[in-house]
Amino acid sequence: MKQVKIYTTPYCPYCVRAKRLLERKGVAYQEIDVASDDEARQRLAQGTGRRTVPQIFIGDHHVGGSDDLHALEQEGRLDALLQ
């Protein structure tokens, strides 16, 4: 299974929603809290062009946010991406 990284903040309901989906699927993930890490948030914005959280990566693929992750699941494409 590919490595999953999720950039989050503790007070973000979309982050919680994305993590719950991954947990239901039994997917281990690395969580990077950018709430008090301005440098990490800046790197995230430079790498994705987005300043919002969550931002999810599966391997080298930038999935996007929670809605994007859930759309992949609904389309039946998430499992293949995780392999």
C-alpha cells in the first residue's frame, strides 16, 4: 500500500471527515499538523497551490481535500490509487 500523508489542523471538520474515511478503510496515514507550523503550511501552499486543509497525498499523487478523497471513494477509484 502506498504511503498516505494528510496535512491537517486540529479544529478542521473536513480533516476529521477525511481521516475517518481512511480509518474505515484500514489505511495508515501520516498526519502533519500545520496549525502552529508556519513553515510546513508555507511548503504545503507552494507544493499544492492551496492553503486549505486537509491536503491529502497518496504516494506522490496529490489527491486534494476531503471532498476529493470522498469523490474517489464514491467513484470506486480510491482502492486502486492506494495500491
